[in-house]
Amino acid sequence: MKIYISSDHAGFELKKFLKEALTGLDYEVVDNGPDTYSSDDDYPDYISITADLVSKEKESFGIVIGGSGQGEAICANRYKGVQAIVCYGLVHSLGELDVSGSKSTGDGFDIIRLGRMHNNANILSLGSRFVSKEDALNAVQIFLNTKFSEEERHVRRILKIDNQNKNG
């Protein structure tokens, strides 16, 4: 499984940690930068590389990291075929997870599982100022190991998103 990873200055240390951890778990990790820390860098310069590659390589995944993860997800979601979701760390459900009545696992990562199962997310955006290294690694592993449900209603919704008229 090929994983593209990129960050800005705020996510630089977490990117290094995740790259090493994932490589140690036998994932093929491609680092799209930055190679060195610079507080003046701009996340679109690096996130766009990862998003472009994931949009072209349908079996690949991306991990993008910034201070909040929001701008990174917005940037990635501009690419056709990319479904980026944001993770801040543990989030606990207030009730049922979906219309079928699925219950929470209680581990705080259900939102990551739902992003994969219901939305076929292929990029995980991490807010480095909100998530610990350990929770980030757990989120990434859950993200990579959760399969898309391929239920008709979810496929239909993704196709509707893909077929929207997008400016630019």
C-alpha cells in the first residue's frame, strides 16, 4: 500500500514521526515535503502534491498534516476523486453512528472509520496542534485498515459529489 505524506511547518515533526512509524510497519511511504523545517512555508505547496498523486493513483492513500488540518483538507478536496477528512484526536459519539443503528466502539476513532466506510475517504488530514503522536498514529492505522462499505447509498452519494460542476 502506497501512502503519500506531506505537511507544513506546524505538522513537520508529526510528519517525521508518522513517516518513521509507518515505514517500520512495512508501508510504502512517499514524503512529499517539506524536507526541512521553515516557519514561512505554505501548506498548499506540499499538500497539493499529495492530493494530486492520490487523485491519480486510486489505490493510494494520503496523510496531510498542518496546525488545524482544516486548510490542508480544503486544499486536498479541490482535487477530483479526493475525499479528505479531518482528525483532531479522540471524538466520542453522542448516539447511534448511522441510520442502521450502529453503535460506537468507544475508542474515540469512530469518525475515522465512518469517513472510510461511508465516504471512501482517501486522505486523512491531521491537526497537529490538537492530536497527540500516539492518537495520530492510531488514527492513521484505523484509516488505512478500514474498508469502504460499498453500500449502494454511499456509492450513490460519492458519485453525486464527483459529478458536481466545479469551478476552476
